[in-house]
Amino acid sequence: MPKQPAFPSMTQAMKKKRTRREQFLTEMDAVVPWRRLLALIEPHYPKARPKGGRPPMPLETMLRVYFLQQWYALSDPRDLFLSAICIAAIVILWLPK
């Protein structure tokens, strides 16, 4: 009677191959000191006003989008989302969980 596969080998078999994009983002998370940068910028970042109006985007999201702009040489913030769907997918993958 053949042996039933153990859970670790099943997990390994079901695991998808890691993409270059995921590898790049993991490396950037390890290299960039996000917490220190956020702490440095946060006192100067606009806050939501009590009178209403449009609330600002979350600081961490904006900082990550800015870094993506620099890494991919995108001059206009709109280029980030207009240039390719894959860049938008990067932002979605990379947003804080």
C-alpha cells in the first residue's frame, strides 16, 4: 500500500512559484526602513480636517507609491496607474496588510 503524502510535502506541492515582482518587493521591504521613514514624515503629513473635505491618502500608501515612482522612473503620479496594470498590481500586493 503506497504511503499517503505528509502535510509538509502537500504544502510544498501546492505552493506557487514566487514571481520576480514578489521577490523584488520582499527585498525592498527588507532594505527600506519604512517605520523610520514614516515616523520622520508623519508629523508633517496632512491630517483629516474636522470641517470635512477629502481625507488624505494613508501615509504609508503614498510613501510606497512614491518609491515605486522613483524605482520605475515614472515622472507623473498618474503614470504609475496608467502605464501598466502590473504596476497597479504591485501596489495592491505591497499595501500594508
